[in-house]
Amino acid sequence: MKFVQNTELGDPSANKQNFIDVKLKLLCCRYWYLDLWDCHDMIFPFWRLYWNKNTGGQLTFQKKTYEIDPNYLYIISPFTSFSTQFSKNHKYSSGIHVAGKNLSERHNIDYYEKRSLIHFFTHFNLGTPFDNVFPGIFKIELTDYLKDKLNYLTERLTIENQNFKLTFNLKLQSFVREAISNIGPELWKTINIDDRVLFVHRYIEANIDKKLSNTQLAGLVNMAPNSFSRLFKEEMDITLHNFIQNRKIAKACELFEHSNATIEDISHNLGFSDRYHFSRVFKTITGITPASYKSGKYTS
């Protein structure tokens, strides 16, 4: 028997294969009943996946309002500006207003289903470059395969919603991966972006805590600043400056979710001149203040 030399790399064949590395990072997963869901012009730097067990939920995107169908999942890409509401209890036409609680074993879901919106959601990131696709809301049919996984996830969330076991994590990851695999290929154009732009993209992600200039980044790929800025805008459909700000605020949201760092600490660590500059940029991008985000008083 003849062995290939590079078996230590995990591949017994000499025929090289190329895979796309999707780095799924789960941020939260919850199962709530909502009595109020008036959330307007939200923009956040992570993916969202929504499912409502009953009717009455609505999504508004690009001035069109869509009824949320319990037979479908709704996937919202990062930096998409959208609004939500529960039609049975609609009070506010601006701002972010949510009332509800986690569902648990002690709740009679049949009772709450008649008066509230039963809402499952998970937030996640996919890593470079998949968190920088074009904004949009994608409607995915809830297949039997997805439905089985969703039933498991929602049942477990009524029992435990903080300390998840390995099985839950694996099933949630599998559920998210299966759902996003059903999004049309037009969303994933970023995997074919220019190598120079992708190199700088990855450099920004790895050095998001630093002050980054157009001149410095263009120099990494031996281009003039103006030429590289034009190329970046053509490839990413966003200016280099705005892209950097978006990624810094995305990192800030992650730190708010997963650390006890103060607003001042995060502002300093992400290279902003001061807290006030950071707060202005944060609110411009997300629509809410860092303090509101940090407190968790925004929305699902």
C-alpha cells in the first residue's frame, strides 16, 4: 500500500481540495413571549434569525411591511435597517419598545399564544467576509428537518436558557448552518472579492483596536490611497472609512455582550478619540446609544 506523505495534514490524497471557512459564532438564542414589539429603524452588526410560532408579527424593510409566517424562518443580514411590530398591540411609530419575558416550563404556551407573540430568535456572526454581505431579509421555508431541530431548541430553552450543554450548542449550530445554506447564492458575492480588498479586510479585523488610515491600508497592498479607496468601494459597496467604523461598532457590540468592559474602556480600546466620539458613531450606526445597548434595553 502506498501512502501520501502529507497524511499529517488530515488528507490522504494528493488532490488538493479548497473549502470555505465559515466561522459561526453564536451570540444569543432565546424563546420569548412578546406583548409589545415596536422597534423602528434598527441596524445591528450581526445576523439575526427569527421564527414566530403564531401570527401577528410584522417586519418592515425598504418601506414594505411583511407578515411573519410561522411556516418560515426570517434571516436578517448585518447592518440591515428594518423595523418590527406586533399588530395586536401596536403603540409606537418610532423608537424601540419591547415588553415580554423568556418562556419557561411554568408558562402555559397555549394561553400566551392567544394573547402574545411567541418569538424565537438567535443572533450570530459568520466571520470574514460573510458578515459584510449586502443588507436584506431572507425568507426560508421551515422544512421538516429544520422544524425538528427548532422543536428541540425551543423545548430546551423553556428548561434552560443560560448554561447550555454540548448537545444544544451542536444542534443550534447545525440549525443555523442549515438555515443560511438555503439563502440564494446572490447574497454571497463577497467570497469573490478582489484579493487585495480581502487581504485588507482581514487586516482590519485583526487590528480593529488600532487607528487605521486609508494610506496605511493601501500601503499593505502597494496601492495609492485614492486608487485603493475606489477599488474597496467598488468591491464592498461601502467606503473604506464607513466599513472601518462599522467593524469597530460590531466589535463594540460583541464586547458589550461578552465582557464587563465599560463604555470608556471600549471606546479607548477601539481607538476612538473619546467616549463622546464613540457614542456619536455608535448611535449613527445602530440607532441607539451605547448605554442602551449595554443595558440590554433594545430588542430581540
